[in-house]
Amino acid sequence: MKKLVAKMPRFLKGIIFHTLQWTWCLPQNLAGLFMLMILPGEHYRYHGALVTIYRKKKHLSNTAGFSLGSFIFMPETWSDYNKEHIVVHEYGHTVQSLLTGPFYIFIIGLPSVVWCRRFVKHSEKYRVRGIAYTDRFPEHSADNLGETYTGDKVA
């Protein structure tokens, strides 16, 4: 599949990417569009996805990056180094969205949110045990997919 995608003209990749995002991946893209409207920030394109560097909001942690379909959100408080590498990971979630379609929120989104909250709450215990955030599903898969489809590195 990767070889087939690599041989396609760039404009064709973009058409297929956005067609799939707004049909097969519609639920998470609608949620991403909603978040885009309520999170002010700077925007840029990354491999077809729209990245928003958001400002701190009262009821939203400014330490979490997340992806909803073709929308990637990262807090402005992160260093440029973190933003540069985490966007690859978050793009991996965008690829997971393409693979799981309307089931993304249940298969990828919920497990990711639960793991993130658990990891933050018990980070010291996990650090001592040598468990990294990206050691578990779906985060490990997001790293691999992001690196594979962008050619960039997570770390």
C-alpha cells in the first residue's frame, strides 16, 4: 500500500486524503472542526492535516496534544522541539483515523484518552518501571504510522 501511495501524484494523494477524511472519517472530523472553532491559535498544514497551536483555555489542559481526523491540536506552551516531534505522533493518529473510520473514537480515541490520564496520574510509577507513554496501544502505533507516512521522526 505504501508503495502505491508513494507513486501517486501529490494532488491525487490530497484528493483521496480529504475525500476519505470527510466521508469515512466524518465523526472525528466534525469533532475536530468544532474544536477548531473554539480553540484560538496559529495554524499550518502538515501532510494534508491542519495543525493548530492552541492557546490555553480555561477548561482544557495546556499540556495535551490531540488529533481528531485531519485536525491536529498542540498547546503553544510546548517547546518548538516538542511541537516538531509530537506532530509526527499526532499525524500517526490521523492515519489511524483513516484506517478505522467511524470507529476511530471508540478504537483509538477513548483508549488514548484513558491511557493519557492514567499515565499522567501515575507517571512516576511508570517512569520507575521504565514504561514510556508511547509503549502502549494506541500510542506506539501512532508513532510508527506517523514516521512511516511522513518520513519524519518522533524523537
